[in-house]
Amino acid sequence: MSVRPEPLGMPLDFSTKVKGRRGKPPQHFADLNADGVVEVLTELNQPRYRAAQIATHYFSRFSASPAEMTDLPTALRDQLTERIFPTLMKASRVLSADDGTTVKTLWHLFDQARVESVLMRYPNRTTLCISSQAGCGMACPFCATGQLGLTRNLSVAEIVEQVRAAARSLADGEIPGGPTNLNNIVFMGMGEPLANYRAIMGTVRALVTPAPWGMGMSARNITVSTVGLVPAMRKLADEGIPVTLALSLHAPDDDLRSELVPINTRWSVNEALDAARHYFDVTGRRVSIEYALIKDMNDHAWRADLLGRKLNARGRGWVHVNPIPLNPTPGSIWTASEPEVEREFVARLRAHGIPTTIRDTRGSDIDGACGQLAAVEEEQPA
Ligand code: SF4
């Protein structure tokens, strides 16, 4: 059966800490390309034009329930439910903050693996933060997800379903402010997106492909983050889909970065920054550098200066820095920098001419940092 075209086969399994292998999720409509859906319809003795009808329901009306596809014959709806619309995920907890404009959902997948997504509505835009893996194998010590280890990669459909569910909830007016569209997607939930390269690219394609076979989003409104998997960053540059790339740096020097982001022992700060600059050269998209400000750990003024120098050494106008006050994991020694230290850090970067914006920390009162909710559930199984 045809599936979404996959990028070429370089080994992209960067998992370093796998907690347990689980089965593959059942095949879903969102795993298939147009040919694959036509193939299913042919098996069911249905005309091929039904494929576009189904795609319109899924990608434009955000329906994953054949029962709602009332322009299809009743018998077909039942067959589709069984064949390509299994329930891939169920919301096990939904928490909201910011007067209901930030909604965090903990999803249970078919094998009880858990992932999270966070929907944020601002006055002029909406953003969804999605997970690409259940858990994460990168083992960053300050991160709740990193403490869970990697359970497994998500399938394309398990990632796309997070987006569809959020788009549906916005279209249905479930978030205060009236019905609206989903504008931005950030791959900054659980997992290292580039360690699940094929699935995130399949997802990106589904998001940017115009209707009826995709959601027709702009690539520039999709942000893919990475801790610096250099070969995958370079491969992403060549995809011809200029998503925004966000490099989670967190330290400008190898000594500290290897402690905060252990994959740094494989690809150094300089290698990651060179790959980020390469991404800008190929795509013309300014790269974001994410920097979690951790008290007395990486928030020193000299580190801001070192970062500014390393970025400027690679040219001007190619990068933007987003310091983000760390959202502490309960019981952790890692905590956010003091406000005046944060201000000084930002001022130093700006003095080097680096555009710098503090990233907002929506949802911090609902365990907003990636993996915190799943970590709590891990301790207290539902
Ligand atoms: S910070 Fe990101 S890459 Fe590191 S462990 Fe957490 S989810 Fe994984």
C-alpha cells in the first residue's frame, strides 16, 4: 500500500535511551497519500473520487469520524471506520489556563503511551505545540520528558491527529474568543523531532499540502525544533519546505552544553551552529536559537557574550535568539533565572546586535513544560 512519500534513507535513529518497544499504531487515513486512499477505496469497490471527498472532511473540516461524512454511503462509512479511521488517541486529561485560552491535553495512544499537546490562543494568532515522540531519548537533565526516557516514535497520523484535533476545537469555537483557525505549529512538545525524521516530514507535508490533500498551511508558520542532530538539520535544509528551524542550544560552550544537552558530545556547539547557518543559507529562513535560562547554570553575562560572538562569527541577520525562563520540573534542582539576570542576558545579546526576544511561558501553572503532565501520570498511573 502507498504511504506518504518518505525522505531518503539515511539512518536517523538517534535514540539513546529506549524504555520499551511497543507495537506499531494501526494504520490511519493520515498515514496514507492520495494513492494509498484510492487503493483502499478500490479494495472496497468504491470510485476513486471518494478519496478527495474523504480528504476534504479530514483536512478541511477536521473530521476523523466517518459517521460525520454524510455525503458518503452509510455502508462505506462503517467500512472506513474499521479500515482507516481507528481511534488513535484519547484525551485523558485536559487542563486549561489563561482564562481558557491555553489548553493542554494529555493523550493516551493505542498502546497507552502518553503524549501532550498545548494549544495557545493569543489576540491575533493561535499556536499549537505538538509532540513527535512518546517520551524522549535525549536525556536533558532539566527536562521532565528527558527523565521519562523514550517510549517510541509517533506515527505520522499520531502527530497529524494532534493538529487536526486542535484545529477542530478552534473551528468549533471551544476556545474562548469565537471560532477561529489554527495558524502556527511548533514541534516543541515531547520528543526530539529530528530523531523521528520520517514521521515529522510526513506531518509537515500533510500540513503544507493544499486542500483537499492537506491543511494548506504556510511552511514559515511551522517550527521544527532540535537539540542539534546535525546530519538531520542538513537534510532538512534540502527538503525544499522552508519550515522555521529552532536550535535548542542552552549553552554556548561545549563543557556546559554536554552536561545540559548530552547529544552535544556527538555534535558540538560549533557543529550545531554551522548546521544552523547552513539551514539559513539554503532556505533563507532565519533560524531561532532557543536558550532555557537556568539559574546560576547557563545565565552568566559572559555566556551571553560568548553566544553573541559565536553567532556573529557566522554572519549577521541569520539568527534570532529566544531565551526562555526555565519552567522548573517539580522536585528538580533546576530553576529559572532571576528577572534581573534574564534582563542582563538579553541586553548583552542585543549589544552584540543579535535580535533577542524572551519567549513567553504560557501554561506554566498547568505543568506547561513539555512532559510534566505525562511525568506526573507516570508516577500516578490513571
Ligand atoms: S529538552 Fe527536548 S530533547 Fe531534551 S530531553 Fe526534553 S524533550 Fe528531549
